[in-house]
Amino acid sequence: MLWTVAVGLILLLCFATLRQRPFDPEAVRHFPLAVLERGRQFSREVSIAATIRSLLSLGLMLALCFHPVGTRVLRWLERQGRGRFWLALICVALGVTLLTSLVELPFSFYLGHLHEKAYGLSRQSAAGWFADYAKHMLLNLTLSLPLWIPLYWLMRRWPRGWWLPGAAFNIAVSGLFVLIYPVVIMPLFNQMSPVKDPQIVAMIHGLANRAQVRVEAISEMKVSDKTSRVNAMVTGLGPTKLVVLLDTLLQQFSRDEVEVVMAHELAHAAYQDVVVGWLASGAGEVAVLCVVAWALRGMVGVGPLRLAAPHSPRGLAVLLLLFSLIGEVTGPAQNIISRRAETRADRFAITLTGKPQAFVSSFKKLAAGNPGDVDPPPLVEFLSYSHPSVTNRLRAATQMGR
């Protein structure tokens, strides 16, 4: 049933994205028709490729777990451990990660490089893209193995109740990841340096003081050699809290536009959205691992996989499949929560700066420089948008300006 719902949502999203519909008059008022059509076409092409990638990836995991050929692959990976449990688990983790990465690679290359090049967004060479992709893969393995090994230790020690301490462990690790992300992970992919413009620094500190947010540092991330996309964020926790502005944002936006963008990002810190999101995902983690534990117990001795025990190393593929399916099914609910936080941050930014026109002009630049459907069908926005559509955000900002 979980599989049916997940695949149904993926296909529903794709078909809804491809549906022809007129543009909202509010979108036409703010954007030239050529910009609207270009963004909609961009989104449709992304949707088709992403749908195929998701279906193939889920299909591979389903085959590994339930098809005789796939289960033979998992058994072979497990045997490479030569009877040593932890080595077998590592072999299965490495093998499954490699297989899924190979299946997804053509689509990731198209979406992350070829498609971005076609729309004039990517400035990176193919070799540079592959180097970053390899780093992402290596980082994924480096971070995932320390998760799986303690989780399976708990499975072996408490075969029925492992999921509760497992969830607590995962919550702690995810909090640690949020803490180290700006100081350890981000510099691996892009050059980071303090913002040099004293006016920008003073403006951000002024905003932070008015928003009652403590900022440890303000950094510029160099991405202009890779992309023309713009963005900004407040990331990290406590002593690692960091304001990050992409150098493309500083190059393309006026001072007033940078101010409203940063006010929006500081709103997330003011409302503790990172902490709230971390705790909410932790609560979800408890429920997810409870379902996973029940499913693994039910697969002992069943089907082609025939797990010897819930903690059998080859059962890691089942665990990963369940994580993916549950993620697809719960995605719309997570997006609802995210959109509410973004709407609140928009209101906060306009109220804090008193510059609704700068807010509107900044989103016009964002939409022109970051192609996408600014006026998606309501169903598409409901299913897949973590932020409100640009048209809805502009409508709300215009109303506040009045």
C-alpha cells in the first residue's frame, strides 16, 4: 500500500505539472509572458526527469528487496563480509549506494548540469560537476555509515525495542549535523569568506538586533564560477550560527533588496524554525522507525530475501526502501509546515524593513534568474512546493504594501 501511494503521488505530481492552464493575472502583472512561459517549460522538463529518476530508483530498491535476481545481489554483497557481521553490513551499504547512484547518475547529470546549461544557469564544466557529484557521494557514505552501524548494534541488542533508542540517536546526530554544517560541510564545496562590504555588514547586524537574533558571523559564499543562481540563508546552531550570502546575490541585488532577503532569512532564526524543524523531524523519526521495525520483523523468513533476523545486513535495503517510500508519502505534509514558516518569514521581513516594493522587486529578480513556474497549479504547489509560489508571495506583499 505504501508503494502504491508513493508512486501515485509521484505520477500525480508529474501529470499536474504538465497540465495546460492560463497564467494568473497577478503573475502577468509582474512578469513578461516570455519569462512566465520559460519558467513553466523549465519546471515541466525538471518534473519529467525527476519523475523518471524517482520511479527508477524506487523500482531498483523494490527489485533488490523482492525480486529473486535483486535478492541474489544482496546475498552476494552480504557474503563479501566473509561471515563478519559488520563488514557484511558495510558491503551491503556500499553496494546499494553504488547501485542507486549509478541508476540516478544520468538524470542527476541532466538536471544538475545539462539542463542548467541549456537555460544559461550553470557556469561549471562537466568535469567540475562530476567532481562535486563524487564529493557528494563520498560525503553521503562517510555520514551514513556512522548512522547504520550504531542502529544495527541497537537492533542486535534489543531486537524488538531498538527503534526508540535508535530514533533518539538519529535525532542527536541530525542535531550535530545542523551544528557542524556551516563550518565543516559547506566549505567542502564552495569558498567561504567574510563579507567585505562594511555597509552590508552593518545593515545585517542592524536587522539582527531589531529581530533579536544573535549572529556569530556573516559570510559570502563564492558560487559565481559555478552558477548564476542567487540565494541567502541563516544556518547553524548556537556558536556556529552563520549568515550566508551567495556572491551572486551581492552582485545582482540592490542594497534594499539584499536587506529584505536577509530580513526574511533572519525571521527563520527569530522563530527558531531550524530548531522546530529538527524537533518535528525527530518526532517523525520515532514513528518512522517504529514502522520500519515492524516491517523488518514481518520479513523474517518471508519472500526471496528471507531475512534470518530483523538485523540481517541485507535487510538494510528494506530499511532504505521504507525510508524512501515514507519520505514520498509524508512530503506534502512537510511542505505544508514549511510553506507556513516561509509565509510568516515574508510578513516578518516586510514588517521589519518597511520595504514591500523592495521585496517585490527582489522576487522578480529571483524568478527571472532562477527559472521555475511562478504560477504552478494549486495541486502542484500543495504536493511539492516547500515555499509558497512566487505569485502568491507577490500578491501577499502587494496587499501588505497597501
